[in-house]
Amino acid sequence: MEEVPHDCPGADSAQAGRVASCQGCPNQLLCASGAGTAPDPEEIKEKMKTVKHKILVLSGKGGVGKSTFSAHLAHGLAEDENTQIALLDIDICGPSIPKIMGLEGEQVHQSGSGWSPVYVEDNLGVMSVGFLLSSPDDAVIWRGPKKNGMIKQFLRDVDWGEVDYLIVDTPPGTSDEHLSVVQYLAAAHIDGAVIITTPQEVALQDVRKEISFCRKVKLPVIGVVENMSGFICPKCKKESQIFPPTTGGAEVMCQELKLPLLGRVPLDPHIGKSCDKGQSFMSEAPDSPATLAYRSIIQKIQEFCSLHQSKEENLLSS
């Protein structure tokens, strides 16, 4: 991989990505995109008027399956051909959505109305910083302000069109990206967050921090999904706990924090294989216990969003 040039003008510079020393830098296209410029919040609010529901997928812990869940939530909602889905990947440093959605190597195209999403299906569009990298192995070497600028640009400049559900896949933690997307979408009203965890306490510790973050920034929590919840052997059908819930898992945590447990998704090796191939696991294994769990969870999320919309409409009319 090529190194950042020694005479780099800096990611926040007006010359970023545009001077001779930037040639060959893996971040040249990203820096030249102007992600450091800050759009007016009203511009984002106006852009989001065509998006009915906005869902964030969060977890304080890395490696619990946020991107996998985000992708399957998008695939599941998009099975209704009359429903328009947008999937936005704001994991700036580790964008995995292009791989999971089978879109590696695709690039962003610009039209008069903004950046065009990359489409998996006619009703499922995707946007990720991964589409702006010359190679999936390139590192994005940015500080917080530049990452925040990229998120602003995604929200302002992507031409989603009329969308029923915008799903935002986030990185682990409670830092820049999370604060930014909540702040920038505040005026446009976020339906809520789906929190992803695995059963073991080492994951739940960080997930509790994420829930605390949601409450502090007044972000509604739709519910919690326990991922990798048990493993059912395809031969003997015996269930094993790969990640033992030593403190009761997500169920006990949800009882303590008075949050709904949306469901448990069991481990299935074919989920990982489907993601590596960029295919929908639910289409490939429609009768799998994991697929049935996904569908039940997706239905609960739809019901929450419908109720949220009804409440908003009642507030506006009163």
C-alpha cells in the first residue's frame, strides 16, 4: 500500500487531494471530494424530507454483527418491491457494506441532483465511503472533523429520491460518527436505533454504554437484537452456546434497562459465507432458524416505525 506523502497539505486543507503531492495517495479521491465542508443543517433537513423512516444500527462493541444485521434488514425490507430502501454505511475507517452487499469495485457517480447511490436492486440503494477508495485495502487516515464532514456530505449530497427506510450502519463506539449522525439528523427526526449485541458479558458491557449514549442524546431505542445467540448443529440438531450468556445475556439486560428484546439470531456458518459472496442469506436459506429470526425482528421494527409515524402525524395535526 502506498504511504501518505510527507508533504501532505492536510485533510482539512482547501488544497486537500488537489495538489501534486497528493498524486498516488490512497486518500486522494476522498480528500478531493470536499468532505470537510460543512453543509447548513437546513440543507440536510430539506434533503431528508423524502425519507420516511430513519433507523440507526448501533453497538458499543465491535464484531457483534452490526453490518451483517444492517445488510439483512435492508434485504428483508426490500423484498417488498413497493418499498424503497436506502443503506448508508458511515463506518468511515472500516466500510464492510460494499463487500456484504456484493458491490465491491463499484464507484459513486455524480449527477445534477447529487451523488447517485449504487443499487443492488431497483428498490435498494447503497452508499459507502468504500465506493470512494481506489482499493478495498486502502486505509482512510482521517481525524474526526474530516470524518464528520464526510457524513454531512453523505446526508446532504446523496440523491436517494423517495425512500421508505434509510438504514444507517455505524462503527463501534459512542464517538464522532455517532454524535455527528444524531446531530445532523435531529431536525429530520430519527425513528430510533436498533442495538446489536452478542450474549457474553464482555459485549454487554459496551452495549450498556451505547444505550446510555442513546438516552443522553434523546435517541429512541427501538430494541435490542442478540446476535450469535446459540448454535444449532445442522446434523444432530443439538444447540450449543458458543458465547455463553454468563450474566443472562440480552434478555436480562433488556429487563434491567426496560427495553424490548426484538429477537435472537442464532449462529449459522452460512451467514458469513453469504456475506463474503455478497448475497442475501435470507434468500439462500429461507427456512433457516436465523432467517426466521431475522424476519420476526424486521416485522417488529416495521411495526415500531409505523407507530412512530402515526404519533408524529398526530403531533403535527394537533
